[in-house]
Amino acid sequence: MPSGIRDADAVIRVRDLQKRYGEVQAVAGISFEVGRGEVFGLLGPNGAGKSTTIEILEGLRAQDAGEATVLGLDVRHQASALKERIGVQLQSAALYPRLTVHEVLELFASFYASSVPPDQLIEALDLGERRNAQTRQLSGGQRQRLSVALSLVNDPELVFLDEPTTGMDPAARRSLWDLVRGLRAKGRTVLLTTHYMEEAEELCDRLAIMDHGRILEIGTVDQLVSRRFTERTIRYERLSGIDDATLAAFPGVTRVAHEDDEATLLYTRDVAGTIGALLGAAEARGVEPRGLGIRSPSLEDVFLALTGHAIRD
């Protein structure tokens, strides 16, 4: 159980979950817990196993092995009871093409004993101008927002959001982020899958990095970064006359890399010492490092270190 999550507060509990499609091991024995009121993220590229994991937890797909409980219910045997208490947004929801946005929300609300008024959801997802539009007339981003609205129609205790901002413009994406933060403020739990680094950093209390059906690391962004990196990065436009061997000998430098043909990266544990040596070497050669900047390691750096490739590769 992760630090800070008591057993009674674990809304999701997964143990050695496995799922195979023929020769492909989509989920390869993963384990994790999600606490009540937490926004937990599954981060990884397409094909990492995120969507399969979330579909098992929603009771939409049966696992081959392992255990999964959601809100205290076994997802394999108690899926019907579970569906009253969760909200599900799928990557590609099949909507009734000739019903309007308001009509679809009314229809889905009728499936539950209690529900959120459609107009409230339309306002929350900024669909007011499309209230009376048929769903077939919606853009991809608008359909995505309607899909999120439908996941909230029963005022769920736990919301599953599977790549919720795919196809959204930047303004709509940030509006959705505010909605997720609002759910957390109300004590709701959110399990979010995403392949956007910024989204994971902005929203997730904790996250798991997945690749090839396995969880590679779990923790907060700060925990993930601190486990992998103790240095910071100095970046500048590449200089002629200073070779990598000279740079590697600067105080604190642990590694020299080149981001592209124009940028040099110095990974260092002594920022001041490294910059001082760099400026001294540049001055001695009559050159000046342009675009000089310092950055701390990011979630992107962690992902690269764990998987060996960028998230969209």
C-alpha cells in the first residue's frame, strides 16, 4: 500500500493483473492502489496497456489472471453493482447520431436512480452553444467533451477518464483540467490515462509509468524525478573550439550530450561550478555561449530514462 493510503481508503486495488491477446501480453502482471480522493495517472505511449487496464477495472473486459477490486467490489463478479457507482469515459464512445447533446444526456441520466441535471453538465463542459446540435454534427473535440459529460451523469464516486483531452484544443484541454481538479476537491477519485506529460504533471497526485504492459515506476512526479536524477541540466547553443572531453572535465559534470546539431547539454551536480568553467573556457577562446539556460529534470527525462524512447515514439 502506498505511503499515506490506509487500507480502508483504497478505492482501487490491483494485484498481479494480466491480460493477453494471442501472442501479445497487453498487461503483464501489474499491481497498484489508488486512494480515495486521489487523481491517479497511467502514463505511457499507445500500446502500453493503459486502456486494457482501465477497461478491466471498469468491468468491461475480463482479466486472464490476477485480482482487481474497485470500491470494494470484485470487477470480475460484481460488475453490475459497480456500474451504478462509477463514471466511464471511453476513447471512442458510440453516440446516438440523431439525438442532440441535451437529449443524449437526458437519456443517459434516465439509466440511473439519481443523476446530475443535463444543463449543469452542458455548462461544466462548455457545450452550451451545441446544446441542440445532433451528436453527428459535433467536432472531434466536442464529442470528447460530451463523452466526459456522460461519464459524470450519475455523479460517480470514481471516474475513469481514458485519454480525455485527445482532439481538444488548448483552451478546452485546460478547461477539462479544471473540471478534474474540481472533482478532486469534492472528494471524488479519478483514474486518468494520458500520453501527455504536461497533463500528467498538472493533474496527477501520483502516477504509474507503463510500457509494454508493465509498470516501470509509481510515485509523485517529484518522487519519480528524484529517484532517477540528482543533477540539473545546462543547455546552450553549441560552441566551436570546446570539445566534449574538455566539457566533461568541468566541475560537477556527469555527462555531456547533444540535443541536436545546435544544442549542448551538460548534466551537472554543481551548477555554479560548471557555468563558471564554461564561461571561463568560452572567454579564453573569444566566444560566448548563447541561449544559456538551466533546467531541472522533468517527467519527460524520467520516461526517457526508463523506456529509452520518447513517449510518442
